[in-house]
Amino acid sequence: MKKDVLYPPSWVDRLLDWIDRLPVPTWAFFLILFLFQPWGRTPSVG
């Protein structure tokens, strides 16, 4: 049974679909994204 789509998918929907198709688990992608945040690497102003 095909879902009736009332609107086209947003860029968020397309991004999440792309992440789901990666060869790694979804939680691993978000963990890697979380670990590579630039905490403390931005220059301080002042």
C-alpha cells in the first residue's frame, strides 16, 4: 500500500532519508556528528 503524500518532502525529510541509507547505524552518524563539534576551538572575542 502506497502512502498518499499531501506535500513534497522537505530538506529535513530528504536529509534523514539519506542518513538512514548510510551503511552505518543512524545513532553512530549522530554520535560522530556530536563528537566533532567545534567546542573550544572558536576564537574568543574581547
